[in-house]
Amino acid sequence: MLVLQWVWTETGKEAVAPHTVYYALRLLMFILSFVLEDWAIYDLVQSPRQRIVALLLVSSSYVTWTYQTHTFSNSIETLVVLWSVVMAQRILDNKHRSSLLSSAVLGSLVAFGVFNRITFPTFLLPAGIYLLPHFFRKPFSLLILCSTFLFTSSTAIAVDTSFYNPSADSLFHLLRTKPIITPLNSILYNSSASNLSMHGLHPPYQHFVSSLPQLLGPAIFLLWYMPRLTLPILSSLSATVLLSWIPHQEPRFLLPAVPLVLSSVRLPRSTVLKRFWVVSWVIFNLVLGMVMGVYHQGGIISAQIWLGQQADSDLGLTEVFWWRTYGPPVWLLGGKEMLTTDLMGMKSEDMMARISGAIGGCGEIRPRNVGLVVPFSSVDLDHWIEASLSREHFSFDSVWKTKQHLNLDDIDFDQDGIRGSIARVVGRRGLVIWKVSRVCGSSGNTDAQQQ
């Protein structure tokens, strides 16, 4: 980012535009994925022939060119998991050496991974079990690993504490009294069933019957052709089993499992089966790449960039609420004074109460207008708009809309049925920004335009 800032100032502009930073980060993640992910697979797979197959499978997977080119914590976790498994494998392969350098790197990677995502240790449980005999034989290696783990963790705590308390006078005093320990905060948050319910609750088998097939597609059938259970496969299985006990489950939680599995499987020996599998693999990744890389939650970035450009206009939005979308990246507003509230998957009744409270009553001197960013497929909002039209309580003005948005999280087979749910989510795809204001007086008109 320092290089980007330097290049930008050379053009005569003071600050880097937020959308420029966004695309620069996307490019950076592409480079990191292209270099570090392929390098890790090259190191994990010993057979030259199988190495080529593994690299081709990972490179052609839609997960690599959609999820891995985003700045998701899951994408970073994938790279850290891969290299942690690489370091563990190097230590295991050199049984007669202490492998101090690999142990030191592994300690730092484990600390970084834990502070990045609390789900990280679930992928390293098999590696930790395999490494126990080595550390019993070479205790100095364990000491080095613990030392780098503690050093990296201490650095992460200091950085987080300083970042979330920018106006504090003494960082040392904060570290003694109110340190920010991210993994602990994450455990406390995810231990609450009410918190998880806002994101959605799922059955324990969700990852096995939905998440893994959605990520691996036809590659999941190649598990039958595995000659043995490798460390990468065991790491994937361990994470899938352990994460299945968490009530909230999303496919992205298992992103590190994709390169781990694809680097371990073998293609069918039969020529007919191999050709059939390759065709199905290509079709699967083309379709899922289009759906997940272009349409699924695809309007969020465009909407946030547009809101940042309107912050200084006469649009008059004091606060913007996001409902039933992924969390919006607030930094894309470019520091503009526009309060952003993520309502996540809040119930429609609670959402309406929050909006109504933010707008205020008619007796206030300065009426407030708020923005509501919501998928067009959310029919609950239709009922509120229709009620407002008849009772003249609120005015809804569609100020921005895109069709390039698909909210797959809104699919509800139990309520709408398979056909009805897909027809609603796909047929009414899109993301809308509504300007919501209160109508005061009997002469108020409610407008619900669409552009």
C-alpha cells in the first residue's frame, strides 16, 4: 500500500481512491495465491507426474479464481494452513534432525493463523498429533516453536490493541489493563447461540452434504481413488468434522480443504471415466465460477463505492442499513461521514423497528433519511412497502439498483419449495438501495420507484 500511495501521489492526487485500493488488494491476493499456493502444493506432492495433476486441479478450481482472489480471512487462512502443513511435513520427513528453522516458521504461522481465524487449529490437529513424537525426541525444537508462537502472538496483541485504541497515550498501560486478544473475543462471540442465530443456524451434516460438494464438485468422487490417507486429507477431514459441531456453517469455512484435497486425489485410470470426469469438472467450475465469482453477493462492492461517492451530495442519508447481505467493507466509503449498520440476517420485524427508530418521529426539527441496502429477492420488504403505501407512514425511494447480485443465502426450500425458492432468488436477483423517510401529515405521498 505504501508503493501504491507513492505512485498515486506522483499523479498529483493526495489520497488513493478507495476503489483503487480495493482492486490493488485483489491483485495482491491473486499474486499471493498464484505464488504461495502453487509453491506449497509443489512442496507437498513428491511425485512429478502427480504434482502436475495437482497444480492443474487447483488452478482450474473456481475456488482458486474466485474466493482466493478476495481479501477474505478464509483466503488468507488457506495459504497459512497450506504452509503450516508444508512445515509439519518437512519436520516429519527429517526425523533425524531438529528442523529448528521449520519449527520456528511453524510457530509463527500457527500464531498468525489463530489470530486470523479461530477455526485455524481444526486443520492442524492431525499435524500436531504426528509431531508429538518428534518433539519428545527433540525438545529444543518444541522450545523454538513455542518461542516464535509467543513472540508472534504478543506482536499481534500489541498491534490489535494499538489499532483499536488509536487515541490512547500509553500502549504499555493498555496492554496491562485492556489488551485486545482477538481469538478470545472470537470464541466469546461464537459461543453465544443468539449471536450465531443472526448469521443462520445449520444442521451438523451441513458441511458434508452441502459445503464440501459445493466446493469440490466432481472432485469429491476422486476420494475413492486415494491410495492412502495423507496428512493433507486428514487435515481436511479433521476440520470438516470439528467445524460441523458449530451451529453456523458456511462453505467458505472449508476453503483450506480444497487445495489440500485436490493435491492428494488421483484421476481415474479408465480412459472413459477420466474423460467423463474432466468434462464434468470443467462444466462445474465454469458454472460455479460465474455464479460465485460474478453474481453471488456481487452488488455489495458496487453499492458501497456508489454510497461513498454520494456522501458529499444532497442525497441526505444520515445512516445506511445493510440487511441480508455480507458485511459491507466500510473503508470503501473513503472516510466519509456516513454511519453504516450491518443488520445481518435480523428478523424483518426487528429490522423495521431499527429503521423506524433511526428515522425518528414527525415532531423532530430535522427529519432524517436513512438508506436501506437489501436484496431485491427479500419479499418481506415488499409487505412493508405495501403497508406504508396504504397507511402513508414511510416513503421508499429506490435510488440505486443493480441486477448483478444473487443472494443464495436467501434460498428457503422449506417455506417456498425448491422451484418457488429458486424462481424468487434468481428471477428477482439484484441489490437495491432504498432511501427511506417518514411521511408526516395526511398529504404525504409514498413513492416506491425503481430505476
